[in-house]
Amino acid sequence: MGIKSSTPYGKDYGGCGLVGIIDRSGRSVSGDMIVSSLTSMKDRGNGLGSGYAVYGAYPDLKNSFGMHIMYNDISARGPVEELIKTKLKLVLAEPVPVKKIHAIPDPPQFWRYFVDPPATIDKTDEDGIDDLIVSVVMDINERIDNAYVVSSGKNLAVFKGVGHPDAIAEFFRMQDYSGYLLLGHTRFPTNTPGWWGGAHPFTILDWSIVHNGEISSYGTNKRYVEMFGYKCTLLTDTEVVAYLLDLLIRKKGLSLTAAASVLAPPFWKDIQEMEPLKKDYYTALRMCYANASLNGPFAILMGFDNGILGLNDRIKLRPLIVGRKGDIVAIASEESAIREVIAEPDDVWAPKAGEPIIVTLKEDAKH
């Protein structure tokens, strides 16, 4: 169909800032906390994109899929709602509450739809239900002009747009939300346009991604995921990472650790020096999923319904720091962003290049 949106913003260079905060006990963390942490890295962005993901945002509707949809033109709302009602059971539709502010003069409109699978589908077929939600997201993004799905997971809310972290937080009233896991991102676009749909996080189902860096393998990765029905329509390289993780973990059945090893695999020279079983394992991963490997400098945080994963590229060209105090774990681009919300952490460390940091909820956590 071609590009669906134009942007007046030019090409700039710099580095993004990202942060993730999780309470492993399942207790809610205030939206103000992630805003404070992210805003402390405001100079890592340039005002062309910021965003937040909140896991645990909709406890009263946690069993329904929550679809946040951005309308560049409200005339797209009719076709979107017709598509949703045709394929899904609509539980609730309402505008996303926002606050008019001077810093964001002409925003798109945002609506949220809580949906269940139709009565005709087998409720025990979780993968089939997820595939249906993914197909609806792809249909809206690809086929309906001026409409883009911002998020589509259960008990997950994503808020993003063009603006600095504090402005986006004020616009979407982040102080009204809390969750057991929160992600934040401030953007400094390099090779992709700074527009509302291109802000981070990028999501599909319960997966959400924030990213600092550049995916130079985007063309290969894009062609690979599109073989499985995903469509990259949001004009930025990060979108493909969300789809890769859904494909590798949900569809292909890889563990989080294995998926991380696909995205940032060991170098061949290092694999050759491994003991035989380990060598065979990593050789198989590299050969089977070569087109899913990410090239270029990157640091990513991936949120999912049970935790968070942090990952650097194989030579650590982008920063990533971890801090912990009790059940609270924060991962960020800068240690200062961690200390903004954890004044005296028990531990602070920098993961090695290509080393995944996986933090999950405790087994008895309620969320």
C-alpha cells in the first residue's frame, strides 16, 4: 500500500534513553516513578518521540485484550470498529483519557477497545486466539488508512507520541496509572521519521519493546517475519523486534534465553571453542534462525506478562545498566536513571555484551 503517513520532521542523530522497572512481588509501581526515571534522561531524546508501557494497568478487565488505537483521522474509526466487531467480541470502547497541553498542540485521537474472542472459537485454543488478535492488528495497520494499533495485550496499556517524556506523560495522564512492570523510552530518531506511530514502545499481544540503537539487518528481519504473516508498517526498525520475539517465543516455542541467543548470537569463532553439546546447540540456533539475528548497535528491553528481558548487542555498542533493591529491579541506559527511583540500590551492574538479563515475577506474585 505504501507509506500511510507523512512527517515534517527531518533526520537527526543521537542516542535514545530507555528504562524498565519491575516489582517482582507483583505490587503496583506508580506511573510517576517511570516518568521520573525517564525524564532524568531527557537529554537522550530530542522531543520527537517518547512512550510508556504499563503492565497491570487494567485489573478490572485483565482477561480481555486491550487494543489502544491511534487515529490520525477520526474518519478511520468507523472501518476499524466494523472490523473489530466482525472478528471479535467487543466488550468496551472508549476514548483514552488525555489532557490538552501547550506542548502537544495537534495530537491524533486515541481510543481503547477491550475485546474477547468470538463465541465460535475454541476458548482452550490460546494460540489460535492469539493468532486471531495478531491478524486483526495486521489488518488495521496495513489496510485502514490513518489508523494504527498502539497495543493489543491483556492488562497492558501503551501510551506514546511525539514529545518529551514529561509532556507525553502529562498528555496521557500517566499519574493515573500503575502496574507491576513499566517501560519507558525517550527517542532520538536517526534513520526513521519522528512521528506518533514511530514512537516506542512497539508491541504485539503481551510483548512490548523499547530500543536504543539501529537494526542494520532490518531488511532481512522484515522479510523473514513477513513470511509468517506479520506486516511492518510503522516506518521504523524497532517494530520488527516485537514481531521476531512473538514468532520465536510464542510460535516457535523457544525459551527467553534461546530467543535472546537468536537475536544476539555468539560469534562463530566463540562457538567453535565451546564444548561439543553447547557448540551443536548454538550452531543449530544460528543456522535455523539466521534471518532473525539482529545486526547493528542496540540495547533493548522487552516486557512480557511475567517479566522483563534486557539485551545488548554482541559488542555492547549501547549502554545498559541494572539496579536492584529488594523486589524492585530497574534496567536503564544510565545509572542515574536507576538512582532516580532507587536511592540506595543493593546492587548495580552492567551486563556483558550479548548477555540477556531476565527478571520475572515471583511464583507467588499476584497481578
